[in-house]
Amino acid sequence: MIGALMLDIAGTTLTQEDIQLLSAPQVGGVILFARNIESPAQVRALTDHMRQLRPDILIAVDQEGGRVQRLKTGFTLLPAMGRFGELYTTESKRALELAEKCGWLMATEVLAVGIDFSFAPVLDLNDVSDVIGDRSFAKNMDDIIPLASAFLSGMKRAGMASTGKHFPGHGSVKADSHVAAAIDSRSLDEIRQKDMQSFVQLQPQLDALMPAHVIYDQVDPNPAGFSEFWIQKILRQELGFDGVLFSDDLSMQAACVAGGADARIQAALKAGCDMGLVCNDRAAQCVALEGIADLPLPNQQRLERMRGNIPNIQINEILDLGDEWRHIVDEVSAFKNQTN
């Protein structure tokens, strides 16, 4: 059974403390960071060990490309998604083809080392937010939607579920929600017509969404991830979205409005999130776990959709996944090097 808490670990192997935590019924996922990565073979050994202990665990990573890429040594270095947007203005067909191949390549390499999914893609506008920037495909929705659709198609072709972030849009907020409260004072109509369009139009391709730790104060006093208005009324009822909802990291500064780690994850789950992330703070993870220990497990059928099509293969220190993989590695790498 899959629990409602996703946490992280400190190193490249599991400690006894990690093993004990993974046995808790309400632990449902593990997210890997750069500190957990040495080589493809080491990552696959780590994920295999996790599944020996908890066959039902979901394992995730942030492997967007550009400056947000945790798997580096032994993996293909991917371009920032904004590079596809730049190409799209002059060579739209090539940009779409490369975006699809990049989605496939990212997913293929992540799945090969036993990770179910990457929290990708970013569907925000590249507007005033420095923390988003070129993590976004482009500065306008007319470009973002086709490029993200192509990337999503590539992920699906590889066998990976997708997570669009950060609903209903983080790109129009200057503050970095990792370190500060982020407030967007625009009207609901403006958010709908601008930032929300990628989430609305790409919904049929999305398996999951991650709400933003942003307070849209003209709409609701709570950050979107703690807001029954955004999650229940807009996402579930109005848009009919039946995919998984992951909270953004509940250790981020913008989440502190809900209180301690136990109150934060309770607020996220009460609002309608299926799984809460608590990262880079073991004490907070333990507090969060205690806070939800007696709650019912989340929707299992929904969360099972995030399980990746992980191949049963032996991984060498350097990935080698066949002829199509080699060709696409060369093509995507050449594009990345051209745009550096």
C-alpha cells in the first residue's frame, strides 16, 4: 500500500534509520537529490534495495533539464526547456521533434535506474519569476502548449507518468517560494486567461499536478497547495482532473503559513493533495509522519498510475540503452551544446 508522505534520504545507500522509516505505512514515496547520485549502477542498486524493502514505494526525482537535473554523472545532460522555446520561434517543427525526443530520453534514462518518474514538465510561463525562468518552455502560452505536449508525448512513449507544475502558475510571481512567501494579487480571470491555460489544455496528457506554494490573495487566502478552492473547486470539479496531486516541498518557506510539518501535511491532504513532500529535514519528516499516522491511506488506484515502466536490466557505470537511445543522445547533446 502507498502512503501519503514522500521523503528523502541523506546518502547513496540506505541507513538503518532510512530502512526503519521506509517501513512506516504512511511513507509512500522517496525523492532523490544530487547527493544520492554517484553513477547509474549505484542508483539502480539503491532503488532496487528500496523495492526489496517496500515493493509498493514510488521513487521520484527532479530531472527537468538545464539547472534542475539531479542525475548527471553517467547520464545525458539535458538542455533547459527554454532552449526549445527559443528554437520554436524560427524552426517550430524541429523544436517539437527535439522536445519529444528530449522527453523520451529523460524518461528512458530515469526509468532505467529504477526511478518511477521525474516531476516534469514545468508548465509555468517564463515571466517575472527568477526561480522559473528558462525552466519554462517559453514566454507565451502559444509556444508553451505545443512544446510541452511534445515533451509529454516523449515521456509517455518511454513509459513514464507526467507531473505538470506549478498549478495554477508560478511564473508571474517574483518571489521564490523556496525562501519567501510568494503572493500573486491578480484576479482569478487574469490567472485563468494567462497562466492556467497550459494546465487546462494539456490536462488530457497529464497524470499528476503539483500546486504552487503561492497565495493568490484575490482568490483564496491559502497557498494553492493548501486551498480547497483551487484543488477541489477548480481542479477536481471545474476541470474534472482525476490525476494525482502532489504537494510541493512542505519544507519550503512559503509553506510555513500552515504551521509545523504535521500541520502542513495535514493541511495539504485535507485540501485534496494525494501525497505530501517533506524534503531535506529528517526531523520534520518524522513530525509529519506522526501527524498523519492515523489518517486513512490515500487513493491507491490514483497513485498506482505513477508507477513507471521500469526495465529489468543490469546497469553499467555508463548507461547504454540501445541504438535509438545513442542516436537521440547525440542529437539532444548536440542541440544543448549549440545553445550553451
